[in-house]
Amino acid sequence: MNVTVELDERSYDVVVEADARHQLADLIKKGAPRAKNVALVTSPSLAAQAWFDVQSGRDQFVLTVPEGEAAKTLHSLEALLESLAQRRLSRDDVIVGVGGGAITDLAGFAAATYLRGVALVQIPTSLVGQVDAAIGGKTGVNLRAGKNLAGAFYQPLGVLCDTSVLTTLPERERKSGLGEVAKCWLLEGRGVDELSTTSLSSLIELSVRLKAGIVSDDEREGGARALLNYGHTLAHALEKLSLRDSPDALRHGEAVAIGLAFAVRLARALGRVGDDEVTTHDAVLEQLGLVTVLPAHFDTGEVMDAMGHDKKAHHDLSFVLAGSSGFSVVADVDESTVRDVLERFKGEL
Ligand code: GLY
């Protein structure tokens, strides 16, 4: 299945199918016909996978970056840019990100900045990457002050979501991806009943269609794209605080699942939705096997502080919240209400 992200002359397809990685050579032939060299950016563990047989049809080399979220640092970006320069990658050449969201974010940012921009293809190999991170052109790295604080909008030539590589995905990675799937499902206003009969590939397809449609209308997050941050105000805060312990203490999708359960409780506290919406959210998250408990070790004050510094917050506490006429970004939410809902949510064990 192909879904087009419509951005005039920068439009591109997101291919979702088994063995989609084998379409790389064709994509480069069409999108970057003058390319001589292709840099495949990945991690050591992914480069060792049996499916890592990606052929670009050009001279290609593999550059490895740290595993997981540890890839998304200015330090990794610098090392990657230096390697690209040492290999003399030229303006006509192509960078291919092969990996999860951290790798495609880093590879994308490198492509946006190396020689002021070279062609990019994304081959997301995690569920989070396939349903969200690799689509829509957001690239970047984390700073000590928070997630994704340095980056660029930079659209790829195409995205190849190869569903066959998901079979080797560790369970924790799969679950994490389902956090973003749950977000899309809930944003579409779907209930729990049809969820049990929907296959994983249909869930990926649904999420890709939702995201491609939104990005086509609002590439740079002036409006509707902000809705894709549903659950993310709390999620980013938890991820930032967890990064102090270890880069892998809390995966993005795990944090999003907690953020979704919190956001619907906040919407209820603000009188925007009733108990039925909370029940639906909980049922959807539970059906997908997601954990929505906010671990007790998070300090409420620190979480509040981190949410205030989220780059999406624009100096006040803002959240994507459900309401009687759908979802919207609600700015300047009363701090004591947020604190109160957070405390009660933490007690829900
Ligand atoms: N992950 C949200 C977005 O791409 O806009």
C-alpha cells in the first residue's frame, strides 16, 4: 500500500508492505538519479540482522550510530557528519536512515544539514518509526534541556515501511510502537470493539494514513499537526526525566501510552469529556496491552516543571485534549488542576 504525503513538488510516498526495503534502488533511481554513493545510517545491532540486505543500486557504505535514544545527541550528529565528510558524500548522494525513530531522526537531521541538505530516504524498522517518527519530515536530536529541542523539518524522497522486519522486533519495542498506534486510533475517535479484529498491518496503515493526511495539510505544525502530539506533553516530560537514569529507561511509545491515559483524565477534570471517554481510552490502551500507570518514583513537581519546558508548550501548560467537538490544543491550562490530576493519576495503581 502506498500513501502519499502531498507537499507539491516535495510530495512523496510512504510504502507500507512486506519487503518494502527492496524498493530502495528504484526509489533512488527515480528521486536521486545522479547519486553515486549512498550512506546507510543504522545501529550495530540492526546492521547484524539477517534482513539487513538493503541494496541501493549505488556504491554504498554503512555508518553505525549508538543504539536507541543514545543516538539522538549533538555528539552523535557531529560524529556522523564527520564520517559523511570523510567518505566524501556529495550533494548528489543519498543518506538512508535504517532503524527506529532515534536513527531516522538523527539520519534526517544529518541529511538536512550536511552540505546544507542532501537527499534522504527513511527505512523505519520499528513500529514507532513506521507509524510516526519516519513520516512527515521532523528530524532532530535531544538537548540536555529536553527532547527534540534541535532539529529541522526535512522531507525525505520516500519512506519504506517494511512490515516483514517487524517480526524480529523485540516485544518491548513492539509495545512501545503500539503507544503511537493507540494515539492515532483514539484521535480518529474509534472505540474498543473493532480493535480486537484489526490486524497489525491495518493498524499501521490507519496510522500512516492519518499522519500523511495531517502533514499534507500542515507540514510545519501551524495547526492540525499539533494534534499528533496527543499524550505527548506528559510523555516528553517523563522521557526527559527518565533520560537522567538511562537512555532506555522509558521508551517513547511507553511514555505516550501513559500520556494518553493522563490527558483524558485531565480533559474530564476540565469538564470537556465524561467518564465514558476515560473508559474508552483505558479499554483501547488495555486491549493493546499497554501499561498506563505513572510510576510512583516520578516527582510531581519535577514532572510539572518538565511539562512547562516542553517546546510545544509555548511558555504555558498546553495539552491536546478531547472535547465535545473533537480534539484541540488547549493552552494555559490551570496549573493546580494539572497537578491535582497528576497526583490522583499517580495514585491509581
Ligand atoms: N510526531 C508528531 C509529528 O510528527 O508531528
